[in-house]
Amino acid sequence: MQLETESRLPKEIDTAEVEAYCQRLWDELGIYLYDPNEAGEVFSIDTPPPYVSASHLHVGHAMSYAQAEFIVRYHRMNGRKIFYPMGFDDNGLPTERYVEKTFKINKSKTTRSEFRALCLQTTTEGAKEYEKLWRALGLSVDWNLRYSTIDDHCQRTSQKSFIELFKLGRIYRSHEPVLWDPILETSLAQADLETIERKSKLHDIVFKGVDGSPLTISTTRPELLPACVALYCNSKDARYTHLLGQTATVPLFGQTVPVLADDDVDPAFGTGLMMVCTFGDSEDVRRWKRDGLGLRVVVSNNGRLTDLAGEFAGMKTDEARGKIVTALTEAGALTGSKAVDQVVSVSDRSDAPVEFVMAPQWFIRVMDMKDELLERAKELRWFPEWMQIRLEDWIKGLKYDWNISRQRFYGVPVPVWFCAKCGEVVLADEAALPVDPVESKPPVSACAKCGSAEFVPDADVLDTWMTSSVSPLINSNWAGTPGRIGDASVYPMTVRVQAFEIIRTWLFYTVVKSHLHTKSLPWESVMISGWGLNENGKKISKRDLEQYTDANGYNRYDPYAVIQKFGADSLRYWASGGSLGHDLRYNEKDVQIGRKLVVKLWNAARFADLQMGAYDPVKDFVPFAARTPEDRWLLAELNKVLPAAKKAFEGYSYHEAREETDRFFWSVFCDDYLELIKDRFWTPDNYVEQTRASARTTLFESLRIVLGLYAPFLPFVTEYLYQQFYKGHEQAASLHKSAWPQANAEWDVTVPEMEVLSAILRAVRGLRTTAKVSQTRRLAKVTLDVTGAKPEIAATVERMQASISAAVRTTELVYGTAETATDLEGVRVDIVV
């Protein structure tokens, strides 16, 4: 066999060059394109469409997307037909706010079409940044399947969903109190809220009874006094039952309100007498609807008080609160205030405390199907399993139907017109979708109910989740958009990948939509990731990107910078260190470990190349039974890794698969095996050619399997090495389209000779540690004492003498008297440094 004097690999890896080579290869060959005519079971992935306006990408983004992609690559190598789209969420409050800040405009002072044009421009640019990062990271996405939640296909799908649910009686319009963001001036759904704790003050305020007696209530919101419509006490509270049926006068504002009973009032809270306003919280809304109370709207859509507040009209609620407390004090109507810890709901987009305002909105009825949705939660396969409880708790805690309309310029239009005379709803024609009622005429010339020819378009847009929640239907082309790739074969999709914090939104809403539209789950499984944390254990944020840039412009949280410095495979390696559902703290040292692995793999391949030369796996193959004990032992050890890695991947435990591979590669392959066989090639006169031929075959086979095991984690370096060494001997155009390595029954053996060698090696390593001598330093002498060993053990030691000498790294291996016991009875060892 011809030997090469130089390796096909340079001494040092240039990760940028390797990555560019692989990207060109994958693009030219279309490795990741979905082919509906290809054989194999479909494996389809529903991936979170991020808000592209959030242009500050960090390593936490890279972590969550890479973790999902490990699983995708594994299943591709198992012969599954991968349907891997990437979507971008191009409509919603984050986009509007980003555009307003970027262009320094007020959307209320521009036209709807002008503002939407700016949003489209911005999101198109942002999507390019995301795609650039995902490609640099090595995500094996089919970019032909890309979608945007504001494109025609997605608008058509979202509007079709609205129309179908309206016809099913699931969508209704209601004019009642709704959750409201006073900063963004739009309605909200329950899932748009966050709960926070803050410091507040509980004020004791004196009302007057009909006989002039003081009636004291306690409230944290005195600015709502002009909206007070009733006082309530517990029907069993003897302090107040004599007041039932009477009225009380509100201080400062003068309106008289009834005194009513409700057994939900806690007599121990405050004074036991509470005021109900329109509206302070959901309990106010409940009593207002149940008891038919009056309506006094004092908080306007922009968070300022209305004329009902008198001299305080036009003030923001926080300002008015302080002014009214001062006025109450001056009027003698405030008897005390004390600091309290308060739990409040805020908008997750603006952080503003939410209000309840009267505004007509569209809703999807979900409160009546909690039990059905809980059953759906149980049907799903959860990775990790314990995340299921988060969805169940959310469903059980639902208080409202799903508000799906928003008061914004940018988004998918509600496909509805109203009859100007009678208010009858006119739905868009499905064949004409997508439509914008503000810019289009209704599909009828006269109202079917009253005959009027005058119509008013619905100017609202749909909640962003109304579109994101149909992502599986978008991907499967449920709306039947001509020319769109995707069909019913990819639905229900195989797996949804997402972070835990959007279980209550994206996951929940998607389950709702598929349950209603297709009477099924949207996916078979869900894969839930954690957060990427900074080095202080907090969620990585925009602030980290701003604060940790050094004098050279390098930022350790910027994925582009990390990739340029260490390589994409190194960043992916860090991401593989976290298990599903758990947060992963970012530390550059972990990325450096990934870099060391890439370099070690490169060097191991280079060493193998120098020894294998022009190895031909057919002509130069040495049967397993004819190989040396070391070679058979290596493959036997590798054979243990393969089923363990496969089991881990099938259970979405990619980190366990990587750990199994790491243990084998570093300890068994590099530390032990390569050291054992070096001597065969470096001192060939001490060995017969058959031992080197055995090693070449084993190197060729084992390195190929190692590349396969690492391929999901380190796609670039493994692909490059595959192309250099294996492509000419296999049919697969890419490592990532080759078969996942399988266990070999022939390799399922034990090698007694290696048990002897390993016991001696462990003892020598222990002596090195005690003597504080590096494990890589060559020893002057190693003495073996087998006088007390069984004859078969002593014979094995004699037969393995050359291998033992190579393993323990000694200049001289001798027999004699030794003191240090090994794991083998009667075998002792000593070293001379």
C-alpha cells in the first residue's frame, strides 16, 4: 500500500475557511432542500418565528436554535425526510415600537399604508441579519420554505382561520371591558400580561353614609374614586350589614353609590368595606357585569383621566394618584396610609400596568373547552416531560376568552366590514384573501339583513399570535396558496421547538387553533429549551451586548464575534452542554473547550491520514478477527457508545449523546488508543506489517464513526474531514446525508489482553499523579513484577510487552521487583522518572 509523506490537512485548522467551504458545498448540492418526492418518513419542524425587529442577537439565541438543530441533524442521518422551514414574525407590537423609535415617528400622525411600508422595510432588513446568523451557525434550514407572518401566504392563512372560526361560532365580537395597554393604546390578551411585585400604599379614605356617618374604605388606587359605582361588604360582616340597601357619597367627587353585599369580600382586608370602580381590576368587571352597576369611565385609552375626574382631568394615573391623595388629606377624608407590597399585571411589551377600558373587540371562545385542551396537553409528547404542567396550569388559570383584535396600523387586517346602518358583519370572500377592508370593497353590494349599501371597514388588525398560532397550517399550506411548498404530509408536524416562556402563548394558541380547525394536535412532540444566561446567571439581554465590548470591538455575547474568534462548531459545542428545559450559563471557557475539541479532532484526523496514506477500505481491509487486541478493544468500546448515543438522541437528550461521544473520543480514542498504536508506525522495525495494516483499518473505521457521532454538534469540521477522507468511498454527497452509525454485532466482544494492559496503565498513571509527573512525559523506566501472577496473566503481560511499553510511555520496560499493586492479582509496578 502506498503511504503519503504529507497529510491532506494543514497542521492548523482555519475554521473560517472550513466553514466557507462547507457552506458552498451545502448550497451547491442542495443538501438541506426538502424534496417531497424523496423516499423516507417526513420529519417536520415547527420553529419559532422571531421578531426580526429585535436585531440585537446574542449567544442565547444561538443556543436555543442550535439545540433544536442537533435533533434535526440526527434524524436526517437516520433517513428521515426533513421539512425544516424558518419563519419570521414580521407583525406585532415589537415591530411597531421598533419602527417608531428607529424613524422617530408617531404612527398616529402618519397613514396606515405609510407606516406599514416602513415596517416591511425594517423587517426585511432584520430578516437578513437573522438568516446570516443562522447560516453562520450551520443551521440546516431549507430557506426555500421561509415565511414571514405578514406575507400574502401567511395573511391568507390567518384570515382564513378567522373566517372559518367565525362561521363555526367560535369567534364573536363584544363591547365590554378589556385588558388595555395605555402606552401602546391597544387591547391585550391574558397571555400578553406579566405579573410583578412593587411597593405601593394602601390609603384609608372616608365616604359618608346617608346619615353623615363615616364609612372608611382601603384602596391602593385613589385616582379611581371618580369611577366608583358601589361599595361592597361581606354579608356576614356585622359592622356593615345595617348599611345594605343604603347609599354612600364619594369624597371629592360627590356621586352617591349603593352599598351592596358580596361574600367574596374579605372582612380582614383593609376595613372590610371595599369600593368597586369601572374599572380597577377583573373583580370590578365581574361585579359590574353581574350586578348591573353603572358605568363611569375615568381612565381613557391613553392612560389619562377623563372629564369625570374634574380638576384632575388630563393627568396620567400616577400623577393623579398623588394629587388626589393630597386633596383628600386637605379635605380631611384621608385617615391613614401605609406601605404595602402589591402584585400587579403589566403589559409584557411596554411594562405599563394594564387598565380595563370599554372597547369593542373580537374574541375566540376558549373558556368552554378547558377540559378538551387539558386532554390535548396530555396527548403531546413533552421533552422534558415536566414542562407539561406549565401548559396545564395555564389552561386551568384562564380567566378570559382570547382577545384577537388589536388597535394598530401594522398587522394582518381583520377581514370584516360592518353594515353602516344595522351593524351586520360582512366577511371577506375566501377566494380573494388576503384583503385589507380599509383599502378594499366588501364582497357584497347590499346588506343581507337591512339592504343598506353603505359599509364600514374594520380598521383593527389581528393579534400577532392569531397568525403565529397557525404556523403548522402555514407550513402545510392549509390555505391552498398556489406555488407554496408544503402539503398535508408534513402535518401534524413532528416536533415544535421553543422556549418555555412562550408555552402560554405560542404553544397554547397553536394547540387551540389546530384543535378547532383540524380536530388534532398540531405536532407529535414539543421540545422546550431554557434561556441562555450571562456569566452572572441572568438572562442575556441587549444590555450585555452594550456593556461587554472590549477595546478591540469584541463582545463575548455577540454570536458573530464568537464565531469569528472560535468558530461556529465551538459555539455549538457550548450550546450542547445544556439539557432541555434548563437554562445554560454562558462562559467563554466552555466555548474554548469546544475549540480544543475541534482542534483535537483535526489533529487526530491528520495523524490518521499520515498513517493510512492511500488506504483502500476494500483492498486493504483487515477482518476484525485478524486484528490486534488493541484494535479489537477500540471497536468494542466504540460499539458501546453507539446504542447509548442513539437512545439519548431518540429521547431528545442530545447532551447525553455528546457526553458519551466525548468520553470515548478524549479518553479511549485519543488518550489510550492513538498512544498505543503510534509506536507501530514510528518504530516499524519492532512490528510486523500486519499490525500496521490492522491499525489502518481500525483508524479508518473508527474515525468515520466518530465523525458521524459528532456531526450533529460540529457540522463544519466533521463535513470537511468527511469530504477529504471518506467521500470517495461512499455514496452520500455529504456526511449529513449519510447513515447514522450503527452498532456492529461482530464488535460486541471482550478483549482480555486489554483488561491486563488497562490495569497496568491505571497503576502507572496513579504513580505519575503521586509523583506529580505529567501523563504525557516519557518515563525513564517502568518495572513490572509478575512473580505472583497466574500463569495466564503473566503470559499475557509478556505477549503485550510492546503495547504496554507504548501505553505507559517509557523508554525502558523491564521485569523485576516492584512495590505498587495493580488491579490484577500478583502484578505489581514501579516507575523511574
